[in-house]
Amino acid sequence: MKDTGKKKENFSETRPWGNYEILHVETEKGFQVKRVEIAPGARLSLQCHARRTEIWTVASGHGYAVLDGKEIPVSPGSVITVPQGSRHRMWNKGNKPLVFIEVQLGTYLGEDDIQRFEDDYNRI
């Protein structure tokens, strides 16, 4: 979804790996909050963002955050900061959904600010 500068609270979208819901957004202040749910065994694409930083707080489930080539185990309470330009992905290696809250901070928060390097769903 392209960032239009309008409020998009409670917008949700299903993806091949699970789903996300926008909980709050204030583009003029440069932040957005999402709830992201990754299905068991699924993972996000290996990607980076040119115009935003992300902070992930794991609420439930277990898996790995991949940040610039390093696998970091995550579980409830884990917090991962993804600096702007860093290659990253979240991977649910468990048998229950992995849920995390994502806070995006930056000058542009649109879904088209994604450069994919690897993708299990042929979206490169």
C-alpha cells in the first residue's frame, strides 16, 4: 500500500506468510505501528528499507530475527531494532503463530519502500 499521508488505523492485509494490521499511523510525525503475525514455518522476505527504521517487540511465539546476516533467537519480550538500510527478516520456526508489534520510524512509511533480496513467495 502506497503511503498517502492519510490515517490508516485498523487497515489489515493478508500476505503469503501471514498478515499484518496497522494499529496507528501518523505520517506527518514519521511513525506507524503494526501488529504482524507470521504463520508457523513461514518467514518474511529478506529485505531492507531506504527510508525507515523498525523496532520489533515479540508478543507471542518463537523464531529468529535475521539482521545483516546474523540469526537472533526471539521469544515473547524480545526487542529487535532494525536500522534503516539493514537487511532483515523475521522467521517463525515454531508450530504456533509468531506475533510482534512493529514500530516504524522514518520520512516515508509506505509498503513500496521495500527492496527484496530473497523471497519464498516469488515477489522479487
